[in-house]
Amino acid sequence: MTDLLFVIGPPAVGKMTVGHAIAARTGYRVFHNHMAIDPVLRFFEFGTPPFHRLVQGFRTAVFEEVSGSDLPGLVFTFVWAFDHPGDAQTVAGYAEPFHRRGAAVRYLELEATQTARLARNSGPDRLAEKPSKRDLDRSRELLLQDDATYRMNSTTEFDGRDDHLRVDNTTLTPDEVADLTIRHFGLKAS
């Protein structure tokens, strides 16, 4: 049975980097958000109906196939706007194939200061994996715009739930966050 670990948080908080650190210790596979986004941006603008259909279709197909596989787990990174009702529905839809098969679905939520995230926004790993972030001025502008527009960390949404861990990783390394996560959720090391 393949488990799902959502790594959520605002842009440039370190979701992908932490996801890779977790995967290195557990054998989970990483499916970061931009693996679906960047290829589609070659054809359609962000936010257009064809863009949404292709990104959602690809993600849904991956979740369906992985949830029925013998992989140990999947890490999926996602910027969740908690004040946008559609995002909660989207996350629930992504988790559904895993729930249907009785797999564990967990949520690692990262938070960091805006200063730290702006510094991470131009990190070499981020730029190597996410072509759409290579226009640094535009990427910075979008990060600041998202911060001003959306609430990208939870408030009470996960209260009382043991499937959620929130970590301020402003001063923690990805390896430290991975170790905290693995211990908290009891994930098996590979």
C-alpha cells in the first residue's frame, strides 16, 4: 500500500527540498507541483482553462496510478491557499485514491519568514527543477503578491488531527525537517 505525504506551505518555503530529503530516507518518490505545471506552461498560460485541465488531468492520473502501486509512498508538494475553498477540494480529490485503498495520508506544513523565502526563491535547486521560476524578478513579484493575497498556512484547519505536522523551517535544514517528519509520523526508513 502506497502512502501519501503532502508537503504544503507558501512559495519558496522549501517544500521540494524537504520532500527530497524525506524521499532519500524513506524511498518515497517526489512529485513536486512544478512537474505538472512547467511542461503545460509551454503551451498555455497559467490559470487558463486548458492549463487547469492538463495540470489536473496529469496530477489525477499520477495519483491514481501511484496509489495502486507497490511504491512505499509519494511526497506531493502543493501551495494551498487556505482562504480559497477550491484548494481544499483539490487536495481532497488528490488524496481520494489513497483513502479509497486504505493508505495513510499525512500533511507536513512548512512555514518560514518572508525574508527566508525570498532568499530561497533564487536557490540553485529551485531554479534547476522549476524553469518557470528562473525569471527571478517575476518569481519574486509573484511570491510577494501571493503573500498579500492568500493565507498559505493553516490556522484551525488541522486542529486535533494526528495526520498533520507544522514546522517552522526558517532556521532548520531540510535534513532536520525530514528527520522530524519521519519521527513524528513513524515513517519507515529505507
